[in-house]
Amino acid sequence: MPNKQSRFLIDTYFAAFNAGDTKKMESLVTEDLIHDVNQGERRVGKDKFWSFNVHMSRCYKERLSDIVLFVNEAGTRAAAEFIVHGTYINTDEGLPAAEGQTYDLPAGSFFEIRDGQIARITTYYNLQNWIDQVKPDTGEDAETS
């Protein structure tokens, strides 16, 4: 039974993500959530998760597809692989300028589940792949005839 409950929890989390319902996402995590962001530092606490969601909503509009979810028998750990379909809507500090570029990016997340809530989220993707998809096309790489 814990496996099915955990699967439902993570499915609910991803459905909330796709709906842009950050309040629902935040309701599914523990107060002491550990959030490991790709290429970033560890953030601890629901308040930091809230801040991250505010930032992400300002800079990106994303939805996930092709989600494949794995949950261990005890229901304490889960992993998901998916494709991020996004639009880069506002420039994120230290990254290329946002001009409404779209991207499709393979990614994965790992979860720890405690007492029916998500206690850790760790997400990975290839940042260089994303940068290559959103960097402005200067025409410098085009072949000349």
C-alpha cells in the first residue's frame, strides 16, 4: 500500500506542475524539504521551495510529458524520467537572454518520501543542452557556400 500511495503522491505533484499550481506542489512537501536544484545549491525548507517556484514561474513556462515513474516497494523513494517542454519567458541571471525561445529537454528527478509527503527533490538535466537550444542564433555556425 505505501507504494501505491507514494505513486499517487508523485503523480499528483507532476499534475500540479503541469497545471502551474505551485500552491498544490508546495502542499505536497514537508516543512524541512531538501531541494537539490540542477547546477545549483541545496535549498532546505518549504519557504525556499516557494521562492524557487516564484523565480521559475517568472522565467519559464514548462510542462512535462513522457513521464516514467519508478517507486520502491516501501514507498520511500521514487524516480522519474520525463521531457520538459518549455518557453523561456524572462531572462534568468547568468543565462542567455530570454526572447520566448522554446526547448525540449530530457530530465529526471529523484524523491524521498516521508509520512505521506515529499521530503527531498533532486532534479538533473543537461544545462549545456538547454543553453544550446535557447542561445540566440547569430548565424556564425552556418555553412557558407
